[in-house]
Amino acid sequence: MVKIGNIELPDFPLLLAPMEDVSDPPFRRLCKMHGADLMYTEFISSEGLIRDAIKSRQKLDIFDYERPIGIQIFGGDEEAMAMSAKIVETVQPDIVDINFGCPVKKVVCKGAGAGVLKDIDLMVKLTKSVVESTHLPVTVKTRLGWDHDSINIDEVAQRLQDTGIKALAIHGRTRAQMYKGHSDWSHIARVKANPNIEIPIFGNGDIDSPQKAIEYKEKYGVDGIMIGRAAIGYPWIFNQIKHYRETGEILPDPTIYERMEAAKNHLEWAVEWKGERTGILETRMHYTNYFKGIPNFKPYRTKLVTQDNLIDLEKTFSEIESEFIPTLEVRG
């Protein structure tokens, strides 16, 4: 059993990574249905929360069926981070998470996200300000370092643990790599093997199959795995990993019927959460991933990503069912 503060997780938990414009309630709900043990919200700007920015506030929406759930914040100012942690606490998540890993320029330029990797003293101050402002367990997600020549994750892990965080998720790339190249989990393994590190260490980066998940578990000894991009349009990956770990068997890929049901649920929940127009627009990006690799699907995908009302989308889903499902006999 893995514990984050007083939160008990299964042995070798699978975490859904916080992803901007992806890890919203509809997407998280699907991942929870298919085996995610712990999930995090999209990252939220501490400055935005304090300004009462609508988009930032809406990201605080969490639901009981998602638990345990963490809300992730980012920022480069101690006071703002402390205040935003207090605001987060009011919606009663299970965890407050700090983003020290986002590599995008608009975040880094504000001295936040992975930008803090250049200044470990500031990272420690920001983390301590959050830990001291909330009774909730605090976790951190970060990267190996700024670039290959300044990998500092060993010092970061020790010093953040000393501030009182309860778990650390490490993406096996530097900021300079962005999302390119391969992640290097040897650094994550070294942190985990450090006898002075007592908090759970979760590995993140390049896990895209059950085989790789279990291979990395055995090879690098992490307490659990955080999955990001591989879950987009494919929430089934969590249960597939669990099944493979328990039985050594690979579950079959979801049928087109199962893919369609997931896409329809995603759309329905997005519309319930944000209204018809926004829900439709924000679900479009997921259709390519839900139906990836289906032969002769392009005309239907084009319809799904261009139609702007529920009636037309429902007709398209009916067309997909008529065209593909009887042929594949997926229901029987």
C-alpha cells in the first residue's frame, strides 16, 4: 500500500497526470471509470485564483466520484502560492499539488513551472509556503532539471521532502527537452534508491503500454506510475496495465463500439459541465485519439470535429454505429 499523508492508495498506484486543456472533469471521469487510482486537475495559476479569474476558478470543479483527487497550482510568488493553496482548500480536494514541471514558455517566463528548476532555493520557499498554508497533504510534480548539464533532481527531492511534501512525481525529461526525445528514468531510480528519501516517488514519461509500465516498475523501482499523453483518447490503459500486472495477459484493444461510447460519454459530460457550445468545442480534440487506427474513418472524424450542435453529432454517431458495428460484431 502506498500512502500520501493519510490517503491510502493501492500497491503500485496508477496516476493520471495533470494536463492543461485535457485533465478536465469529463476526461478525468473516463479515466476513473477505467482504473486511474489518483488524478490531478489541470494546473491552475495562483495569480488567476487570487484575481478570481473565471477560467482558473472553473478548474476547481471536482466531484466526489473522482476521489482521491488533487488540485494542481503553479506560480512564482510565495504569498500568491500560499493564498491560492488556501483558496484550493475551500473546495476540499484530497491533495494540493505544485507544478514545477511545465516547460511551456508562457509559464517559464513568469518564473513558474519548470522555470523554478533554475533556482532551487526559490522552489523550496514556494513549496514551504504552500505546505505551511494548508492542512492537506502537498505533493509536487517536476522534471530532472533545466537541461542535461544541470540535472538537479537528487537535491530537489531531498530538499522538497524536508519542506514536508508527501510525494514527488518526476517526469524523466529536462525542461530543454520539452516533450521530445526519450525520458531517462535512471535519474528517477536513483532518487527512489536514496535511503534518505522516505516519500513515495512516482515516475512519469513515455509509458504507453502495459508491458512498458511493468518493465519500468521492475527496472526502476518506483512506487507508482503517472500517465499523461498515453491516456488521451485511450483511458483503457489504466485497467490494461493492472490486468497485465495481475495476469501477464494483454487485454484486447477496445472495440469501435467501446470507443464510440467513450466519445459520446465525454461529449455528454462536457456539455453538462460547460454548456453545449463550449462542451462541443472542447471535446473535438479528443475524437482523433478515440478513433485512431480505424480504417476508413476519416469522413466521420471530419464530421465530428466540424459539427457544432448536438443533433448533428448524434446523427454522426448513429452513422458510425450503422457503418462499423454490425460488420465488426462488437456487441456479441
